[in-house]
Amino acid sequence: GTEAICNQPVKFKGIVFDIPGGQPTNVFTVTGVGPISLYDLGLTVASPATEEIYRYVTDVPMQFKKPQVWNLSADEDVTLSIDKPISGNDNLTVSGKGALELRAESADYNGVVSLSCAQTHVYAARDAFGKASDAQVELHASDDGAALFLHGTTIEKPILWNQLSTVGITAVEGVNVLTKKLTINTSSK
């Protein structure tokens, strides 16, 4: 199928997104009121079975119950879109060649966000990374890059930009505001 509906609270140890080739669409969506409580196995987006572009959408609130490690594929033709808020206090680490889109305000998320995925696009008006000022957003250089694209947003967490490789912050459109400190680290690890 191409859709999962979560209209009741559900608990998952982890989530794996994987659409085999030959499906009628290249989009898979999880919808509903949920929320999804996500535990210690995090989230994995598998590499596509074909050369097509795949899009996975979570349109249901998610609560982090354990630290999260998300792997966004070994293929750049994959996008994971988070369309509803995330909440919780546990840290989130995202890596892989795929793209992450944050489209919801997540003011109740208080963890550190560590990004070494190829691309992160922030579309939420504000607080896509949460609001806690003692937890930062970290951009880490990797073979896949770690580009942060801002699409008219306000980020209310400090940002640590480890500028060692193909890492970048780009204001794509609209007014983009950083309300906390931006630290650029140019030293080696």
C-alpha cells in the first residue's frame, strides 16, 4: 500500500520506510492523529529499488521516548518529510544521503538535533528543531554533506556549524531568523 493510518496512539520500537519498485506511486504517507511514540530503533529510510525519486511523509505527531538515530538512505533520490510536530526530550541524530524536510512547529521538542544527512529543508514558520535554548542544532560534515536550507523560518536554538567539509546554511526564500548564537567551528575533530 501507499498509506498507513494511525488514528490511535501507537508505540513503535522503530520505523522502516521501504517501497518496492513497480508501485503505482513513489509516495508513502503515514497519517492520522496518533501520536506515534518512537523508541530505541529510530527510523530508517531504505534505498529505492529503482532509479525513481521516493518521498516518505509522516503526517502524524511523533513523540521521542528514547534517543533517535535516523538513517536517510544511501541514495540521494529519497526525501523524508516530517509534516506534524515532534516532541520529547531525547536527542535526534540524522545521517544519510537522503533529504529531510521539517514542515511543522515542534515547540515541545527539547533534544539536541545532530545533522549529517545530505540536506535538511526547514519550512516550518518557527521552532522546527524545538525551542529549548540549552539544546542545540549541530551540523556535522560528512561524505554526504550536511546542508541546511531555510525557507522562511525562525530557529530558536543555538546552532553549532562544524565547517569542515561540504556543510552549508542557505536562506532559500522568505525571512529567516536565528534567535540564538551561531557558532562556526573550523578546527579539525
